Amino acid sequence: MTDKLPDRLAIDPDSPFYDEALLTRGIGLRLNGEEKTNAEEYCISEGWIRVAAGKTLDRKGKPLTLKLKGTVEVWPLNESGSAS
């Protein structure tokens, strides 16, 4: 597998941007210089991430999300969970 990460990635299996192999391997994410571990989805080119809005769920049982905008940086994690 290459270290090239997609422009957009989601953790929801119903999303067209879902990639199980990449998520299993692990990725790191930073928004405006602050590391985030609670992102549901990200888009580098548009400069946003989606995070869950507490424990609130929509009528389909999926978490409600907030879109946070800024500079998005992503990198692959190695086996130990740290930056490679």
C-alpha cells in the first residue's frame, strides 16, 4: 500500500468515501495544527472535518455531526499507532 492518502475519507461504511483497509491501518489528522481523534469524515481540498455532536443521533441512528473548517493535514500511522 502506498502512503498516498485520499483527499476525502469517512468512517461510515455507507459512505462512498469509506475505505476499510486504510482505516484499519490508521491515519492521523490535524485541523489548524490541533490533532483530532474524533473525526467522522475529512476533506483536504475543501478544508473541513466532521465531528460528532455529542451523543445525539439522527432518525437513522447515525451521529449528528458538526463541520469544522480550517487547514486539514493527514498522515498514515504505522503499526504502533504513531506517525511513520
